[in-house]
Amino acid sequence: MTTIYKKHKLKRKQSYLDGKMVLITGGTGSFGKKFIELVLKEHKVKRLVVYSRDELKQEEMRTMHGFTDSRLRYFVGDVRDRERLSRAMVDIDVVVHAAAMKQVPACEYNPTEAIATNIIGAQNIINVAIDRRVKRVLALSTDKAVSPVNLYGATKLVAEKLFIAGNNYSSSDGARFSCVRYGNVVGSRGSIVPLLLHQKDKGEITITDERMTRFWLTLEQGVRLVIDSIDLMTGGEIFVPKIPSMRLMDLAKTIAPKCRVKIVGIRPGEKLHETLISREEMLNTYELSDKFVIRPSTLFKAIPNDLWHIAKKTILECYSSDGNQEWLDYKGMEKMINVK
């Protein structure tokens, strides 16, 4: 997408994370590990708590992947467990909420489990953060939350609404809640890229529909968006990155140019194209050089934010993967996934 405005500049002497106690839910996932890696490398956090329900993955992070920094703490717990969350958030300043059930077929087959994690878990994060007087909470969302057609997207839409509304219940000097919303992460666990790389060795890859398009970004881009949004947030914003689109057919040709392509049809709960900002949301959307910011319209108290003085009201009508102004070519995608 062509950058219209100069890169935003706020008067920030240091990262908000410096000197803070930080907790990340879902910390053993693809995003969580990259977030921990960059934060420990580039920021002076006082403590970084890895909160997740799989003790084996935590042990593998320590023993196999070298996550042994003295600032790290490993906390076994589920976002469904409010009491355990309350214990984990003692003295915490910042929470990054990345834990979720996100596999569309699994959510469709296990709807009550998806609701328990993605919705009740979000509610627990909000309530405990308010009780523990956490300063900033940033939740990860997805393009599938916009006009959802599957349960995963529906639960993330509800979670977004909960986090934005959480600002109404927090005291004036208490917790602030915002969200980031982005598209497909190249190489993340369970995404199409690892699947195509696996199928490549068999000589045939599968694509659901030749017309399908998706937004794409790297793990590092997603992490840097989150860190920057923590700096910028004051409560209620939804941050959306400006990222390119690519057709899945072009993706297949990039990863496996010599393989046969089998068209298998759109699966239940899938869209041909994804939308990051709907037409209705565009009415409250502002634009910076590298991201959009959806201004909250459901807060019952005013929260001052310098963003609305430096951002420009967007002129776009919708932000969808098929109507995007920026597209990835073969070389661009190869660079993102390091295809040999």
C-alpha cells in the first residue's frame, strides 16, 4: 500500500516495556516465542512471565530452544482458570494476550471449548487485570473476526468487544485494554505455508480455490506491531497493520513451482477473501504510515489520546485482501518464507 503520510512521531523517550513486569498468555506458541525473543533482546523488561497450559512446551523452550534468560518466569496455567490468572498477574504491568483456540475445524467440532478459551478466557483476563491493576493489556485478534463466517472468527469478534468494553469498567488510573488485528502469519504453527512445504515433497499440493486471497505478514512484523501498539495505546483502539495480499495460487507457485496443484474446494467456514477493516469500521478509522487505528465508538468515558491529533482520517472505504493496494510477488513471498 502506498504510504500517504509521513511516519508517525510521538514523543517517547523509551519503550513502555522498559522496566516493566510483562506477562504473555500463550507464550509457548509461534507468536509467543518470537515476542519473548525480541523483547528480551531489545527491551529492558524487569520480568517476563510465560503463561501457558503445556508444561512440556515450557520445558522445551528452556532446554531445547535456549530460553533461559534470568528475567524469564514459567507459569503453568490456563486462561480459563481465573484463580490461576490472578496469581500469575501479581505485580504485572503489561499483559499480551495471545492464547487462543484458532484452528477453524477444531473450533467448529468443539464449539464449547472454543468459547471457553476464546471468550471466557478473554473475560477472565479482563477481570483479573482490573482487579490486579495491570496498566496495559493488548489482545491479539484476526481478520476472521470481521463479518465472521466461522466459530473461531465469531469468538474473536466477541473477545474484541469484551476487551474494548473492559475500559468502561476500569478506574481512571487502572487497566487499559486494546487489540491488534492482522492476517495470516507466514510460517506460524498450523498455517498453510508449512502445509504446502510438507506437501511439496510428495509432488502435489492442494489449494482450496484459485481465486482465494489472503493478507500476509511475518512473525517478526506481528511482534513489532504489538510492541509498537503497547507504546501507542491508551485504551479502546484496534490497531491494524498495512500489509500486502497474495493469491493462494501464486503462493503455491512460489513454494512448489514444479508440483501439480489440486483444487479441493472451499472448506466450511472459509471465505474467498478476508477483510481487516469493514466498511462500517472505516467511519472511525485513522491512518498512520504503517498502520490503521480504529477509534473506539462504544466507550462511555473519554480517554485522551495524542494519536487522534497526528493520525489522518482514512479515505479508504474498506480494507480487504482482494481490494488491497499492495500485493506480494514471488520474490516478496520468497523473502518472507525463505524458500530455497
